[in-house]
Amino acid sequence: MTEGSTPVSGGDPIPSIAADAQGNWHLVYRDYDQGEGYVNSYIKYMNSYSGPITLSQSTFYYPSGSGATLGYPSIAADNKGVLHVVYAFQQFEGDDCWHFMYITTAPKLFVVIPGVGFGNTPEHGAMMLWRAENMFRDDYECIKEIREVDNPSDNQVRDMITEATRKAKEKGKDVIVNIDMDLDNFSVLEYINPFSKRWQQSVKWAGRVANVVSDAFKGINPRGVRMLYAHSAGVDATTRSIQQRPGERMYDDVNLFNGRTKAPPLADSLMSSGYSWWQVKVFTSKGDFPAFPNSLSNYDAAKRLAGRAWVHLHSLTITGHNGLRDSIGVEGVFEVNLGALGGWWEIGTVEEMMLKDWREQ
């Protein structure tokens, strides 16, 4: 490279465009600006319903010939509606140059809602968050914890998630959120009382916050997949989330573990809000205690609605109320129930059961 030259030239950007199944267009292009001694290059994305955002950025310095540039990007949409962007990244240092190819997809949102902590039980909110970090593209700026004890306003939550989503877009990461209810040292007597004021306040709060998080994420990342992972009391909070926004599908993939929520009304709410059976996975465990005859943790109640409202996954080897939550990366044997669509045994990790597309069975 000759002294004073730059690898970014002027002229119009060369765009790449793709259309999704709903007829919306999605466009990516390279842009740049420059000042004295440097050139910034950008990969930008826009669609039929929102203005441009920056997916990636680099800076090249001259006349030293150091820094990085970005090549022209291309975009494609797969058969599940997920967008994929590919572009070249060139790193310069004097006469040396390294070429890389990057592929990025729209950031995903993964929300965890843990349940109750009894006595000396390990802090399972932290455990669920740790597993989420292993499942997705984590970054410290894109991981957020929202605690009921801090009493954040809806606007504060919205601003927090909006900023995390912007960072995720810039870094090619996912947004991971822990919604932490104030249910530490919750007593067993409070747990079995369905009218417990403390319980009702907490699950109502968490349900509302889950919807605020979803709205904020979708507001600037409308094609990103929204996933929810709830355990025990978190399942009650998920039910509140659905009930508070009737007729709207706030998440694209819902995973419900060992919930005491009553199964029939939850199934009705899911179906009336537009959830397909394959978007909801209900996990039960051998040896768990059903809170009520019709609760989601009851094997028979969960199986009865399989194939219509959800995929029912019953663990035969990872047992107890907290087993699946604490062993998400452990391989086990699952009884898969899809109602009229059939049933069988399957071996795999909890994580694999969560992420599997059951329509392909």
C-alpha cells in the first residue's frame, strides 16, 4: 500500500436487498465518512418500516496505513424469516493485510424469569443467566438484570433494553435479560396459597416487565427472534404477560418449566393470542410435585393439551422441581408428547429440547 492511499473510495453505496415472507424488504449497504488522517467505514441496515442502523464500523488511518475497512455486504432471508448478512473485514498494519469474512444475523432476545428461592437454594436467577450466556452470543453490554426490589419505571426498562439492543446490533451479539422477582426466602406456606398478595404482586410485575422488554427490543429490531425461558413462579409471570396483552404474541418462542399455573386457561390464552403449538414448550419432570390437579407441572394436565397448545416434554432422567433448571446442558431422556401428532422418547440436552424446531418431526 502506497503512503497516503486509502482503501475506501467515494461514489454511491452498492446495496444488497432481500424480501421476507411478509413482503417486507431488507437492505444493507456500505457507507463511509472521513476526516483528516482517517476514514470510517460502516455496514448499515434498513428495512421497509425503519430507518438505517449501523451493524458494524471500522476506522482506517493514513498515511500510516493501519486500521481496518469493511467490504460491501450481502443480505439473505432464510425459510424461517431470519436475516443473514455477510461482509468482508480487512485489517491493515503497514504492508501487512489480513482478510476475514463475517456473517451476522439479527440479534435475538432471550429473557429468563426465575422462580422462588427457598432457604439455601442456589441463586437460580444467576444460574439461568449463566446458561443463557452459553447458549447465545453474549456480551457484557448486552446482558441486563431487571430487579423488582429496585422498582425501575417502565421508561427506565425501555431505555435499558433499547440501548442493549443497539449495542447488540453493533457487536453482532444477542440481548439477554434476567427479570428477577422479589421472592427470595419465600415460604412454602406462601407458595401453596394461590391468593398470596406477595406472590400476586411479583408475578404481575414480572409479566408487565416482560412485555415492556419485548416491545423495546422489537421497536428497533423488528426481525429479531424473542425467546422466553421461565421456571416455576416465572411461569405464572409468563401467564400474566400473555393475559395483560390479549390477542398479541409477545414472544416467538416460549419455554415453561415446572409451573404451577393451571394448564387449561393458559392454553386458551396462548391460542387466542396467536401462538402455534410448536412455539411453546412445556417441561415437566418425573418426581416433581404438582401444585394443583390441573397445574402445568402435572404430567397428565400438560400432556392433555399437547399438540394443540404446546409441545410437552417430560423428563424421565433429570428429575425433581429444579432438576431441569439446574441441568440445562445435561443429556437426558425425554418423553415427547404431541397429542394427535404422536409421541416418542428422545435423548438430548434440555438446551437442545428448547431450541429444536418440532415442526420438523
